[in-house]
Amino acid sequence: MVIDFPPGLILVLGAFILPFVRGPLRSLVSVLLPALTLMAIWTSIPEGHIVTLPFLDGLQLTPVTWHPLGTEAIGPDGFAPPSATRVFGTIFALMATVGALFSLKQEDPSELPGAFVYAGSAICVTFAGDILSLFVFWELMALGSTVVVWSGKFKNTYDAGMRYVAVHLVGGVILMAGILAHAMPLIHDPSVVDPLALHHYAMGPLGFDGMALTAGSADVSGLGTWLILIGILVNAGAPPLGAWLPDAYPEASHTGTVFLSAFTTKTAVYVLLILFAGAELLIYVGCLMAIYGIVYAILENDMRRILAYSIVNQVGFMICGIGIGTQLALNGASAHAFAHIIYKALLLMSAGSVLYMTGKRKCTDLGGLYHTMPVTMWCGIIGALAISAFPFTSGFTTKSMITDAAAHEHIAMAWYVLMAASAGVFLHAGIKFPWFVFFQKDRGLRPKDPPTSMQAAMVIFAFLCVLLGVYPEPLYNILPYQVPIAEGQNLYEAMTGAPVYSVSHVVAQLQLLMFAGLAFFLLLPMLKRTLTITLDSDWIYRKFVPGLWKHIILPPLKILGLIYHGVLEDMPKWLAALVRANPDGQSFDIFRSWTQGAAMVMITLMLFVYLVYGFVQ
Amino acid sequence: MSENKSLVEKMREPWADLLEQHPQGVKRFWYGGGLVLVLLAAADLFVHHHHHFDHVLGGYDGKPSFFWVYGFVTCVLMVVVSKKVVGLLLSRKDTHYDGD
């Protein structure tokens, strides 16, 4: 069956069935809906299938296409447009399926519907071939994810959700402004065919002319491009625009954070990959994110905030790859996003299970859980090894493509930073998370492993982490760029010239990681957990601006208010009271009580003043 | 000597519970880990790494010992910068934002 609507809509609309079903039927529907979506992506949309809709006056929308940028080379360099729809659509649907399995025990009635709207719109974004459909589903994601954040039950959840939705709506407005600034000249230019089509908005392959914001330039689209980029980087979690991520994610429920970790930042990666591939600026943004995530994660005490910072670190690798912009780098960014969603969800499922069974989230309250939570521990460790890109895990077969691309392009800065960040990942997530949660200090906690459905979800993703590590070919085969592959090779070898499991590659990676591990255990006394948080850029809108308002702006306004109310507003009342005929003879009736004689004196005085005035004139 | 002793004590502190419950396991972990590290470092005598950059760190990236030295040094640097610089400047009690 061929469908003529974006497959993500199955999830978005299906979400509204969930409130009407109960018990085992709800569980069945919860897992079947995303599984059906995944099936639709693979079987119901043939290669080359395009759905267009007329829109307003002579415009058109393209809600379904496998090639969002078309299939013809664009830009002066003949850039072959990436088609990352299959790899991103597949992982989003897979994530929604296993995530739903993990959250079958979740009792909050609104979280899973919110998560389905969120995941479904993310899938719709990957199928959008025009900028407007992309934007609409982008915003729908913000709404769905806010419902997910608010399903948490912590004391800070509501406020964090408010900040989360505010940041995302502001980001959405910036993105929309950029889109309009870019689209208007296109729409008014009669020579432009299909002005909403995404390829008009792809900046990277055009040598980034659009980014030139030179002084005195009358080029409006330059500003539009910057606004679009900023709007996307807000969702990508790039500092200083990304403080919402470690702020909001740990405040969601034990299942909610699993969903949140997957879609927002990776949809931003997808859109950057489509629109800004090869933008040099992104190399620096990515490197910054990779290091920032590590430095903040090392300081963090909340186990899920450690993992939230490591999302920023991992997305940094992908964004760096997008900035490098070669076919190998873009394949690497896509593959890494695929692997990352699985192992990050696995880590957060492990942390979520700990939270669910113990009610505790701080490393200073946890430890010693290896005694009674073996499944949770082993799944957490497999996720930790995968995020660290240990050989025979998914991180190794995907992240290497990005670092190899940096080496092939001789971008030394990026290569050295990514290598240091790879070592740092093992330090801050790979060892730190399992060590402080499952080992180190025995707090006497003896919780069991979580319910079967939650264990099953973890085991499936742990299995996939290893499977993609030893048998990455199915993933390689759906990456955006396919090249001719010789007998006995895979895509990795065909593109880099060396197999992913060469002796030197494996040894180099093990050396890097194991000595990072040594550094961790030698510095362990220094890494003692403390009851602290680390200020991030959200300090600006949580402390600085409110403080500015309370202590600097509000006091003079209060004085002005006193003047306004006391003088401007009340003065006419007093004056009126002075002269008004007052029937009950109370208050200000001075003029009424005056005698005729006094009135005569007053009038004479006024006449005298008038006379003097006339004389002087 | 007293300073050395306190360093050993500091090193043992995070392991206190594990040392009590599984002293053999901890021993195996450290000896086994140490052996793996030595073998990995020694592997550079036999394994040739690719070299990419001539003008950075004197072209060190393809030479023997690069990966393990680089992994160790950068991690120590990141921990020290994180704990001693960023942490000193930006750490607050985790109740910092409460009551806003």
C-alpha cells in the first residue's frame, strides 16, 4: 500500500487514540503505532515517491519526499544533495517503538501521547521537501515535547518546562523570521520555480555566500540565513543557546527523558545536514559543543544531567562532521546520529530504571547498585561502552567516520579536538556514570531490576549497540551517500580506504580509551561528587534578568508610579474636591464657607494683579 | 612520608566499600587493568599508525605512543580545567535556583 501523507502522521494522529483505550489494549496500541510507522517508512513509500499540495497562490508544499533537496547537484561546486530521510526517519520510528515499550508502566496519561506527537512530527520533518512543512512539524515537536517534560513529577518540573517551551517558541520565531526574510524575495521573483522548495534554503553547498553579513551589504537573505541558523542551533543545544537542554531534560519523568534525548537535537542535526552542510562555522560550533559537554558533565552530580551534557558532547561530533561537509563526513554524522540515539536512550533507560526503583537521581545518593540490579547495570555499561566508541560497539563503527573525515580533509584542529573529546567521553559518561551509580560507595540500597517491559526495552537496545558494532552494514547501506563498493568491502572501507576494524584503528582507539580510564581512576579523589550545580547560560534568564528587573529597573519605576498615582492621577481629584459643591458639607468645602467679604477681597486682589500685569506689559 | 600516606588514603577512599566487600576483585581489576595498559602501550612497537598532520605537535600524531599519551594527558587536562577553573568560578550549591 502506498501512502500519500507523511508516515509520521500515523504517530501524531494515533496519539489521540491513546486516551480512549485502557489496560492491555493501551499497551498493544502503544507499541503497535510506532511499529506501524516504522513499517510504513519502509514499505509504503516507494523510492522517488513525491507528494505535493497546492498552497495559497501558486505555491506548493511537499510533505513527502525521499530527496528533500531534489536529486540534481546544486551550487557552483556541483554538490550532490544529501538524502538523510531514510536513516533519520528509521531511527526516529525505531526509537519511538522501543521507547513506548520502556514506558508501558508509566502511569501519567499524557506523557506517551505527547511523546508520540513529538516523535511523529520529528519523522514528518525528515520527509518534508519544503521549508513551510518542515517548520510546522518543527513547532509541533516543541509542543509535544513540552507535554513530555511536564509529565515529570519533580518540584522544579513545572518551571523547567516553562523555560523549555519559552526558549523553543522564541527559537521558533527566530527560525520563522529567517525563513520569511529568505522566502519573500524568492516568492516575488517570477523566475523562481517552487520558491518554498528546500533546496532554495540550502546554504552550505552554495559556498556559504548566504552567510556573508558584510557591512553595508543590502543583502536581506544574509540576515535571513543567520536567523535560520540560530533558530536551528537553539534546538541543537549549542552553547550558549542550549542551556535549556540540561535544564529541562533531567526534570522529566524516568521515561520522558528517554524520548526527549532522541528527537529535538537530532532533528536539528538532520536540518543542519540538509541546509548547512559544509558551513565551516559549524566545525567550530561542533568542537565547542564536544568540549563544553565534557567539562560540564565532569562537574555534574545529577546522573541524568551528566547524560544530558553528554548529549551536547555527542551532537558536537555530528555538527563538526556537518561543518566538514564531505560525503564521508555527512555519512558519519548521519550514522553517528543513528547509533547515538540508541546508546543514549539505553543509558537514560538505565538511569531511568535506577530512578524508578530508588527514587533517587543524585550520584551523592547512589552507589553500590551492582548488588541487585544486574540487568540495569550491564545494559548501562554496554551503553557506556557504545557512547565511548569501544571497538565492537556502534559508537566505534560510526564516530570513526567523522574523525577520519577530519583527517582526510587535513583539518588538524577538528581532529585533535575530536580525539580529545573521544577520550573525554569515556571519562565523563563511559566510566563516570556506571561507576558512581552502580559501584563506588555502597549506600545500602538494594532495589530490584525494573519490570520486565523496561528490561526488555533495555536489552533490545543493548543488543543493537553490539550488533551495529560487529555488523554495521545495514546501517551503512542507508546512509545519505552510497559509493561503488568492491567485493568484500563495506561502505566504510570504500570511502576511507581502510577497514573499520584494522589493527591500527582498534589499537589506537583502545589506547586512547584505556588511558583515559587510567586518568579517571588516578584522579578519582579529585572527582568526588559534591552537592553542586554549575552555572550555565540559563543563569542569564533565571537570575540576571530577574535580578536586573527587581533591583535596577523596578525601583525607579515604583518611584515614577508613586508620582503618577500621587500627583498626576489624584491631583485633579483634590482640585475638584476643593471647588465642588458638597451637599453633605463634609471635606473640602472651603470655598463655600467663605463670606462675601472674603470673596470681595479675593476678587480685588485678582484685579490688582491683572492691573499690574497690564502696566508692566 | 605523612604526605604520601594521606595520598594513599585519598586514593583508597573511593574504593573503601568495594575493598571491604570484594578485596580480591579490586586487586584483580587493578593488576589486570595495569597489564592491559602495559600491553597496549607496548603494542606501538608492532603497530604502525597512520599519520595525517605534519605541522601540529611536530607531526606526533602518527608516531608510537601518540594515542595513549594524548588520551591520558587530555583527560587529566580536562578534569583539572573542569574542577579547578570552571568549577571554581561557576559551581553553586544545588539549591541555588530554589525559591525563584
